Amino acid sequence: ASVATVPSRNPSFAMISCDDISYFKKILGEKGVVQEELKLDDANTDWMRKYKGSSKLMLQPRSTHEVSEILNYCNSRCLAVVPQGGNTGLVGGSVPVHDEVIISVSSMNNIISFDKVSGILVCEAGCILENLITFLDNEGYIMPLDLGAKGSCQIGGNVSTNAGGLRLIRYGSLHGSVLGLEVVLANGTVLDMLGTLRKDNTGYDLKHLFIGSEGSLGIVTKVSILTPPKLSSVNLAFLACEDYVSCQKLLSEAKRKLGEILSAFEFLDVSAMDLVLKHLDGIRDPLPSSKHNFYIVIETTGSMESHDKEKLEAFLLSSMESGLLTDGVIAQDINQASSFWRIREGIPEALMKAGAVYKYDLSLPPEKMYDVVDEMRERLGTAANVVAYGHLGDGNLHLNISAREYDDSILSQIEPFVYEWTSKQRGSISAEHGLGLMKANKIHYSKSAETVQLMGAMKKLLDPNGILNPYKVLPTSISQSGVN
Ligand code: FAD
Ligand code: MLT
Ligand code: ZN
């Protein structure tokens, strides 16, 4: 069965020639021009091993100037490119579809400055998120975003996907915390928007165009980001609810009773829990006395241990008494806290180990969120395992359908049903992962025709030859119309 549908190669793009390779070697040196099969194989394949391109060339610039020279040349030659960060994207956006040149900014990984008073960090796009987290930890700060892929994903990739993750409920989206960007446009023009100001209302705030545009409008080379201080008291609770309505009620109670110290509110259902327990090594059920239908992970972060503990314990006690919670445990030390996080963050990995996975990332009104899971289970019966988890506090459901192998008859039960259902609720078919290749032609389920037309016009203005990440984000009928 087909794993992913692939649009045909746009013939207006040039094929790489020996002269192109010589030119790239001249500007980047031998090391910056990667043609080894093994390395290319990795860069051509996405994290899920679902999308696979056939690029014969990866370029590794070390400076903004080199990125600019590369793009200027590719644009004049009409060579298509795909910007790549840590290659942890989940929608087939970070790998070539055909023979696009891969531009990896991983060698651009310097921290440029950090202001200890304001907490403003300026760094190159290739910095790995976890390295930034470690750097900031030593300075008494944290990153405003955290996600399971932190060991590999890069800040440039995070910005380009507008990654959400586990802390969005507290620190908001990157549209709020990114203060500035440096971006190279398709023709090599360097846009210096690398401000470090909290307030700046001079004209259109163009950086927002590049946050979440998945490498289709420019390559992000530098990022300026506001980081919150690291607070001394962090608590983590692993809880159980018997039904979805209780999860929802618990969320509104948590917002009210934990207030400003709430820093994560995540959920997983029993199918997700079973999968983690079955496929990941060394995981123990934190609530082993009985099985539960739903699990909630709540984190609090504050500045006074006694106050935070008192608040959390009072909240848990009242939730137990009112029957919203049926069981729960607070992590007693940092090791136990990481083991709780490992359960939540390990779900994508467990799904990969279980076989084929169809991934949907939906924004839905929280009161409707689990209805689609129940309906999906009904539709699929025993043909596949329907698994649900996600950022409940943000109204973001990760609906995953796990099967032994990819099967067109399973897919036809899922799509277009899942998109139509989401559209009917005025939800989003991509809450945080982006559209990539997977959903480029599905954008109309969440955006009006006029909006998509305007996006197409902006794409054409910024990238008239359509060389940046072709076949992704926008429907090919829009992104390729009028290209040469
Ligand atoms: P890539 O995968 O390399 O690229 C992603 C997209 O950005 C592509 O379209 C690419 O062309 C573009 N891009 C990359 N770098 C640049 C650049 N410098 N300039 C322009 N375009 C660029 N996502 C969430 O939102 N929340 C989560 O909680 C979350 N958890 C995850 C957990 C796991 C285990 C995994 C595997 C993935 C998870 N993701 C999550 C998805 C993914 O990690 C994020 O989308 C992440 O931000 C991608 O970063 P990256 O550096 O790997 O980018
Ligand atoms: C998560 O929240 O775990 C990520 O977005 C990855 C996924 O959806 O599988
Ligand atoms: Zn997520």
C-alpha cells in the first residue's frame, strides 16, 4: 500500500549539473557540499520513515552570507531547495519530495548573545533546542518551549513550524516570544529583522510571516527570543480520570485553582498508556493499582515551594473528593518527574515501534475533542488501534491511528472523514505540526479560499520561481501557478 502520495516533479526546476557542484564547492569548500550516500539517505528520510526524497546534494552553509550566496545562485538557476533543521518534523516538510537540494543550517549553531537582565537570547538557527535549554539553565533561565524532540530539533526549525509543545499553556506561542529574526529570501536578500525589543510598532511586523511558514518563504538564519527565568519550585503530578468529561472539568479547575503556577496540562488515553508500557524499555506505570481510561500530567512552576505544594495538594484533594480524579501521584524527586515526562513524551516513539502510524494534529473545542476519537474507533473497529493524547490545556488533540502496516483501506476510513469533522467544528487540521507535504492540499479544510489565495500571492511575491520547499504548505495548484 502507498505510504504517502507524491506530486509529480515540477519540470520547470533545473537538474543539478557538474557546474553547480563546482560552484557550491567554491563558495562552501568541500566540507559544505555533501554527496555521500549514507548521509544523503538520512537527510532524504523523515523521522517517521514515511516520506523519502531522492536528493543527490546537501549543502551545509556556515554563515548567513553563504546561505545568501546559495539561494541567489539556486534562484538564478531555478534549482529547487528544501531547508532542513533537525529533521524531526511530522508532516513530510523537511525532506525533499524529488531531487531538491537540501540546505541544512546545522553548522550554524552559535549562541550570539544573552542578556542576563532581560532574558533575551540571540542565536543562530542551527542551535539544537536541548543545547539552548542547557545553556540557559546555567544562566538561570529556561526556553519558553519544550518538546519531546528537543535532543534533535533546532530553533530555526521550531520557529519555521511555530512549534507548540508542552509549555505553551504557560508561555504562549512563538509568535509571542520570538522578538526578531534574520531571514534569507529566495533571491538571496538578507532581511535583518533581528530586533531585541519587547515593543516595536514600526510598520508591518514581517517576522510573523516566517514563523510557521515551514521554509516556504525564506530560510531563518538567526533568532532572537525572550526566555523566562528558571523558577525554583517545579512539581509534577501524574493523575487518572475515568472519563473525558472529568478531564475537561479538571482543566477548568486547574486553571482556576492553580492559576499562575500551572505550566503544563497534558493528557493521554489508556491506549496511549498501553502502547508506551508495551514498547518503551524501563517504563513503569505510576498508578499500578488499577487501569484507568485517561491520564493527566500536570506541572506547576513557581517561586515558592511551600506555597506551590500547598496549592497543588489542595487542588488534588478537592478533585479527588469531587470524584474528578480517581488516582494520582506527585513526583517525589527529579528522577520520578523525568520518568513521568518520559511516558508522555515517549508516545510518538512508542507509536513508531508499534508499526505504521497515521498522525493527525487537531485544534478542536475541548468539549468536542474526544468525540472524534470515539467516532474513529467506531469506524475502524478492530482494523486499527486509535490512540489519543496531546496538549489538552491548549485544545490540541493528537489523534493517531496505529496499524501493523500502511493500508489504503484503513486510510480511506480515516480521510477525508477526520478533516471534514474538524472543519465542521471550525477546528484546525494542523494545530502545531504544520502542513508540510502531508496536508498541503488540505489547507481549505481550515482556511477560506480568499485567505489561501492571498497566501499564494505572498508566496509569489517572496519566491517568484517557487524554489523554496516546493509541493509543501500550499496546494500545488496555487504554489505552482504562474511559476515560469
Ligand atoms: P525540521 O523537521 O528539519 O523542519 C521542519 C520544517 O521547517 C520544514 O518544512 C523545513 O523546511 C523547515 N525548516 C527547518 N529549519 C528551517 C530554517 N532554518 N529556515 C526555514 N525553514 C526551516 N512539534 C510541536 O509543535 N510540538 C511538540 O510537542 C512536538 N513534539 C515532537 C515530539 C517528537 C518525538 C517528534 C519526533 C516531533 C515533535 N514535534 C513537535 C514536531 C517537530 O519536532 C517540530 O515541528 C520541530 O519544531 C521541527 O524542528 P526541526 O529542526 O526538526 O525542523
Ligand atoms: C507530541 O505532543 O508528542 C508531539 O506533537 C508529537 C506527536 O504528536 O506525535
Ligand atoms: Zn504535540
